[in-house]
Amino acid sequence: MQQSSVVRHGNALPIPTQPLDVISMDFIMDLPYLKSHTILILVVDYFFKQSHFVLEKPPLAIGHVKILF
């Protein structure tokens, strides 16, 4: 009998030691208008295993995203 090997792509995420230590952010743009908001920012905190959804208005500036988090 032949054994199958597991193929892994990429690197494993580091294990977080405190909240907001390891996060991922996704920006979903050009959504249909919802009270003039067309941008959705999705932030996932791997320490608490929680997702945060933030609605934003265009234009989205990097300085404003830094203030949010």
C-alpha cells in the first residue's frame, strides 16, 4: 500500500500572543450604496478568532485606515 503525502502551500501563520498581534485585512470596494457607504473593511483577529466589519465611504485614505486600528 502506498502512503500519500500532504502538500502544504505557503507558511503557517505565527501564533498570536496578544489581541491584534496577528490580523488580516480585506478591502471590498464598489459595493452597492448603503447610506453612502460602498467600502467594506474586514479585519480578522487571530487571537480572539473574531471578525470585525467596518463600512466606509469613498475615497478611502490609508491615514484613515491607520486611525481605525
